[in-house]
Amino acid sequence: MAKQTGRGCGVKSAKSPVLKRLTAVGAALALLSSCASTWHNPQRTPQEAKIDEQACASEAEDITLTRSAQQKIDYGRDASPLPNLSRGETPMQLMQRTKTEDVYTREFESCMSSKGYSQGKPAN
């Protein structure tokens, strides 16, 4: 087997794409749960706002997965027949991921706006 040269992370990493995805999802969830929301609605309590955010996130995820013809169970599934030989995402996969993230963001923002929330600092 040929020796890899270069960085130990990034495109040539032998790290499993499944582990990368799970790490990214975990980091995003930790970040979302630890920071204050940027969505505000003066007619809703913080508890109601949190529930609305979770509902919109779930709805946006479902719509995004439907549009990309994926299922929740596909998350983290390794597409490579030889997972230890993965060389990272192809340019097409990177482009598709970006499009998917854009659809999710647009759907989430639309849902929150439809519930009467505005983004940014609350009006005092």
C-alpha cells in the first residue's frame, strides 16, 4: 500500500466520513443549544420560542431531505465501499451539500417568520 503524504486531516485523511458527519452534526447541535436564539417574538415566552425553533428545524429538515431524495436514516451512511480509503467529498458532493444547507436555511427562516418571529436583537 502506498504511503500517504501531506496533512493528516482534510482530503487525504483516513478518518471515516461517517465519523466526520457525526462530529459535524454533534458540534452544530452543541452550538445551537448553547447559544441564545437570534429569533424573537414579543408575544412568545422563551420556552415557547424554543419549541417553535425545534419544530421549524424538524420541518425544514424534512422538507430538505425530501427535496434531496434522502431519508433521515441516510445520515452518516458511508457511501464508500472501502471506508478507510475515503479521500473526502468530491466537488459535486460539496456543491450538493452547499445547496442542501441553503434549502434548509431558507425553509427554517421561512417557518420562523411565518410564526411571527424576527431575527436579530429584540426590540426594547
